[in-house]
Amino acid sequence: MAKTLAASGKQVVLSTLALVQASSELGELKRYVDNGEFLIEASDLGVVNLCAERKLPFVAGHALNCYNAVTLRLLRKQGMVRWCMPVELSATAG
């Protein structure tokens, strides 16, 4: 499905687990990160680390709970190209 969407001009982003609990899940995350074709939505800081180690861009998913500019700058330095606000933040917050 991802390849079909990409072929039609859509940007495909593969979303990852928000809570990694088993070594088998870590292996799955590494496969996602190493896919070589699609952008990754990091929903766990472990995925951020995997992407940063490989110098790959990533989307910061809402499960990362990023609430301030300092954290956004840190994630940006690690390769973040987009941020999904945590669901509890409103568009008019601040």
C-alpha cells in the first residue's frame, strides 16, 4: 500500500510503536527505520535515537510528548523534519 501511495505522489510516513516492550519489537523498529524509502514517525525516543544514529530524517509523533521549544530544537538537531503536537495541546494554547 505504501508503494502505491508513493507512486501516486503522496508522502508516506511509517508510524512506529509508542511503547517498545520486547526485543522482537526493537527488531521490527530497526526494519522500519532501515526501510530505505519512507519517512518514519518516531513515537518513542528509541526510534529517534535509531534515526539520529543513521542520520535519517524523522517526524516527531504525538506520543513523544514534546511541550517546549528547547525540546523541539534538540529533536531538530537530531533530524526531526516535522512535529505532531500532543493531542492534549489545543491549537490556541499559549
